[in-house]
Amino acid sequence: MKIALLAGTQSGCGKTTIMLALLQYLKAQNHSITSFKAGPDFLDPLWHQLITERTSYNLDTRMVGLEHSQQQINKQHTQVELALIEGVMGLFDGRSGVGLDGSSADLAKGLQSPVILVVNAKGMSGSIVPLVSGFCDYAEKMGVTISGVIANRVGSAHHASLLKSFLSDYEMPPLLAWMEKDVPALAERHLGLITPDEADIPDFSSFFHVDEQALFTAFSEWVEYKKPIEKSVKRLAGKKIAIAKDQACCFIYPANIDWLNEQGAEIQYFSVLAGDKIPQAADAVWLPGGYPELYAEALSNSKSWDSLNQFVQAGHPVLAECGGSMLLGEQLIDHDGAAWPMAGILSYSSKMQKKLASLGYREDVTGVRGHEFHYSARESKQDYQSCFKCSRGDQGIRYKNLRASYIHWYFASAPEVMASWLS
């Protein structure tokens, strides 16, 4: 298997559009492909797998960790011809500093993967040289190779030929492909792209122009990670975990489901939108994040709340993340200011706001890692015991055996702790 990381010069340069166009192109050429997403994003991987028909896993050096990232690639390296990783933000943007942990550059360095750099070339010709040169110089200092460039928002074939010539004349990485400026846009909302079940993916083929020979040269052979994987301890053997899964609760890392299965748990899904009761045999409940604010009216009439309240009051384990925690309060106040009753298990309201409330990686003192990204704020009527001790971000609410916060957790980051939360 050959691998490459698709990185951008900055957020908004068109990296996701180029990623999807490239996956479409490779599939149309009958290449067997798989994809990954750098960073904690839930939405981009859903669009990846719509094309590849393979699960797109998250990788990074902060939340997932380098070792788990390498293992995720190892699991697929004999099954496909090409693997493409979509980066996060700009190449050197991470948790802090320049090219440090959490950045695409740090991931590329750890994976020994070449980088294909996406450049927004609108209004640019010769300036592409010093821009790419600067990225190449800093990447080289880190031990990272930029093996090619893809230009986005290109005005014409002539414009593309100028960009290609300039890169060649100044011995920069070659232009591998270019995207026309009038390419169809992917619809977005406050948390990023809309979900694939809300719109068809555009056909980018007539807008995307590829030099396939140059493209393949930009990939490198994946070197399998040789460290033996420890045999998984069945920490949740015999446990039945009920997971809310529907359009309101859709932010679920596939790796978390894999981890639950590896730990011996039996997974049962239910829908709060459909008003399902908590499965009778459930030992624990997980309420993932998602878009409850888009379905507030339907959720206000959900028949799930009585059984969820009984489950909580009985002292059974419940883990509620971000949107899942919004379900537990007395009401959800949407973007229009309308207040919708929720489960009423905890005395707070969740109020949507136009500005971003919080964003960033999080880590509890127990070692469990995750991330926080939301536009709502919790307005509480009483003081609850905190359930987490993070250096930054939401400290959460502990009530009986319920843990609720705005943080999305990556379960494999601390297996023993996560198992204790669900036991």
C-alpha cells in the first residue's frame, strides 16, 4: 500500500473538496483506496466513506496518538492499493506551536508519510513559488517531505500551466492536479459540513484535472509498524452498552465502536428521535454528540425520556457527550430563541449561540483524551459536582453514575478508565 497526507496551507483553502475529488478520481480509475482524517473531525470521514465504501478512521498525534494511528493504518495496509489522509487546518497548525502535537506535519513526520500540499491559487501566479518554498523549507527542517502540490480555485487551463511552469522552473514539488474555480460547493453549517444523508456529493470529475503519473510518484510505500499489539483485555465482557444513534446523536468515532467490541461489550443501538426506550437489558448508556438543536421539536416529544430518567436514577452508568449532554437538561434553546423541553434529568438549559463557545483538545487527569467543539452554552440552576479534571475546557457534571460534559472522548486513550466509566 502507498500512502500520502493531503495538507492545506490554511483552513478554508479547499482541502476537503480536493480530498473528495481525489478519492472520486482514484475510484473512477479502479484503484482500491481507503482514507483517514487527521484530527478529531466527525463529519469529513462520513463524506470520505461515501466514496471509498470503507470506514474512514481518525488519526493524530494528540488525541489518537501516534501508536494507535500507526495501528489503524496497519489494519488496512494489505487490503488496498492507496491510502490518503486528509489533514487538519494548515499543515503546521496543531494544539500549540508550529508543527507540534496535533498538527498534520507532526502526524506526517511520525508516519513517515509524504505530504501533498493544497494551495488556494485564486489570484496567484508566480507567488506560488515563495509560498510553496516556505512550506517546503520548514517541512524539511522537521524531516517531512512535500512531494507535490494541488492548486485549488484555478481560473483556467492557462492559469494552471503558469503555476506548473513556475513550480518546475524553481525546482519546487510538481503540480499534481488542479481544480477549477467554479467547482460546486459543499454545504456547511455551524459545526462544519452537513452530513451526507442531507445532500448528494457533487461529481467533481469535470472540474478536476490530474497528472496521474506525477500523482502516483508523490505517494510512498507504507512501512508497516512492527511493534506487537498487546492482546486486548476483555474489560467489558458480558456488558451490554446501549448507544443512542440517529441524526441527533451521530458524532461517533468508528474506533470507539471497535474498542467496545474488542473489550467484549455487546452493543445495542436505540434512537431518541424515534422515542425508543432504553433497552431493558442494558448495563450502561452512551449518549454521543450530534445535532440535537436541529431536531429540538421532535426531541421535545421523545418517548425516551422516562426510561432514560429511570435508568439514571437507578444509578446505572451513563456517559453523555456534548449534544448528548444537551438532551439531559430541562430545555434546549435553539438559534431562534425558541425553548424546547428535554429530558429534565439535570437542572440546566442548553442555549445555542452564534459564536463558537469552545474548541480544542482536552485531557482528563486520568489520561482519557478527547476534544471539545460546540456553539451552545450550559446555563445551570444549581451547582453540580464536576466529574472531570481537565487543564482546559468543560469540567462536566457528575450526578449519581452519570457523567455529562461537552467533551467527545477517544475511548482507547485510557482503556481501564473508560471501562470503569461504563461499568
